[in-house]
Amino acid sequence: QGAMLTAILSVLGAIAMAVTGRISDRYGRTTTSSAIMVVAGVCSFTIGWLMNSPLWLLITISLIYGIAVVAESPIITTAVTELAPPGRLGAAQASQSFLGNITSLLAPVAFGAILDMGLWGGWGLAFSSLGVGAIVGAGLMLGLRQAKESLALAGGRR
């Protein structure tokens, strides 16, 4: 069952990336990506505390969470291409890739370190640490929305 759930999640994630990209074309990059990050954050702050919940609830939240954690990626990549100064697109994309990969490297280390502390609520705390990153990301995107440069996003639909 785990393999089937993983396969379903992978397909749904790919579909979600295409759909959220189109949504961001219409409603704006910062609006769409910050909303997705808030959903991922809420899932992070919730799922670790539900370990003794009914399986259907865990699977539902896991599916939403799995979709949300990948759905903003193409939006951010597109935003980087729209905001990069002429002649600096390669450097901008390399910087975005570096920051994304370093975050992907450090998050599991922090997650595991929290679990290894053996604290009460270890799973809840570990998943909540991921939620902090999602909420910070949403805040950064909303901050970008306030910058005049954001008018270059999605034809002015920030």
C-alpha cells in the first residue's frame, strides 16, 4: 500500500505543479505560492501530532501535504526568471537552485535531530520545524509582493 500511495502522490504532485503554475499566471506568483506554502505549513504543524489518528485522516493530510510541498516550486522558478536582471538569469537560477538544495539538505538533518532528542511530542515537533520554513517562505513571498520589482511577475499580477 505504501508504494501505491507514493506513486499516486508523485502523479498528483506533477499535476499540481502544472495546475498551480497556471493559477499563478492568472492570480499572481506571490499570491499563489504564499497560499500553497501556508497550506504546507498547516499540514506540517498538524500531521506530526496525529500519529494515533485514523488512517484515513493521516492519508488525507499526507496527500495534501505531499502535493503542497512541491506545488510552489515551478512558480518560484518562473518568478526567478521574470525578476532576473538581463544577463544574470543563469546566476539567478543557480542561486535559487543552491538555496533550494541546501534547504533540502538541512531540513532532514534538523528533523532527525529533533526526533533524536527524545522529547515529548517528537514527531509533532519535528514536523512543526518544517512548518516554520513554510511559513517563513510565505512571509518572504508576501514581502516580495510589496516590492515594486514584483510588478514584473506574471504580467503585473504579482
